[in-house]
Amino acid sequence: MIPAEKSPLVERVMTAYFTRRLRHRFAAVHLKGAENVPVDGGGVPVVLYANHPGWWDAVLPLVLSRKHFRHDAYAMMEEEQVARYGFFRKVGCFSVVRENPRAAMRSLQYAADLLRGSSRALWVFPQGVLTSAEKRPLRFYTGTARLLRDIGEVIAIPVAFRYEFVEDELPEAFIACGSPWHIRDGERVDIRLTTGIMEQLLNHEMLVQREDVMERDLSSYTTILTGKQSINQWWDGVRGKN
């Protein structure tokens, strides 16, 4: 297992770098349900479990946690990726090999020890692989439920990611944070039942998000980042339509 090796300086630099990249690659980033996420940890560890539709899922958590939630955040990442892109260790990523049960258990134990009794946050992707936001049913590895059991008191929050072309030449990113599930210390956590509940909660957030985007109803979203001016916006400006 490759542990995290956080560096505040690298975190600041990479957050600024990826924020700039997001501005170049997306017309906008929209966030819903920010009030469901404890800011600065809130005295209880937080596990944010999300679907995994694209590469940007590795970037948005860093920007969200540092700039919006002010978390001391970590993330679980495939070992091949952590080994290949060493800078991810510096922003809080540590490795997991899901195909190897013994290695996976070591990563889960590391994560539980990291979070237990702290205000830290951890981002996980229980599907394990990149999967279209449209694919159903959701299928989670049971590791996240085991982690919740082993941490003790913890807040678990479903997070839905979606990337869509809407009305600009560049796509837009949509992030929806669902209702928090506060698991008390000593509360019994059944692995299979908890996994099923998490699948249902995230599936609900993803379906509502899909409907919001399809109907172009973004009234519940806040735009947290806007990208560079698109061609249509530039042309409207030239024609005096803005």
C-alpha cells in the first residue's frame, strides 16, 4: 500500500493549477447540497462516496474540499494511478488494490485509522472503476461499508457527479451532495445492508440530478466556477446581445 504524504504547499499549488484547468475545460461547475456537508470537518469524520463517471472525479474533490468545505481531505485511489502520478500522494491520496482482498483490507484499515476520532474527510468511489452515469443498477464494492463500520462515529454523504454539454461549446460539471447519514459510535453496521442503502441513496441523487439537467432546472444549484468565454458568448458580445 502506498500511503498519503500530504504537503500543504503542494495542495495549494495543485488546487490553483486544477482550478485553472477546470476554467479552461468547462463552461461552468455547479454545486448543489453544499449545506449537507459539514464545513471544516464539524468534529466528526466525513466519508463522501461518489459515482465515478470521468477523469475529473479525481480533481473536483480536491478543489471542493480545499476551497469550499475547508476539509483536511484524503482520497482512495487505484495503486497504479498513485504510483504513476506521485503528486496525488501530496494532496492526500493513498492506494488501494481492490482485486487483492488482503491488500484492500490494509488500505481500509489505514483509512479507518486516519479518520477515526478526527475531523478529516475521505473521498471514495465504491464502484471501483470509471462507469457511465447512466449505467444501472449501481454496484458498489463492500469496502466502503466496512470502512464506515470500522471508523465508529462518522458522517457518510452521497455525491453525484455528472458532465453534460448544455448551451455552450464546453461541457458543464454538476455536483450534488445528498443528505448526510450520521452513524453513531457503537451503532451496528451490517456490511451488505449498508452497501445496499448507500447504492440506493446515491442512485436517488443521480436520478434527481439527471432530471434537473434534462429539464434545465438549475435553481437548486450554485455556480461555483465559470470557465473562459465560449464562442457563442463572444459572438453575442460582438453583436451587442449581452
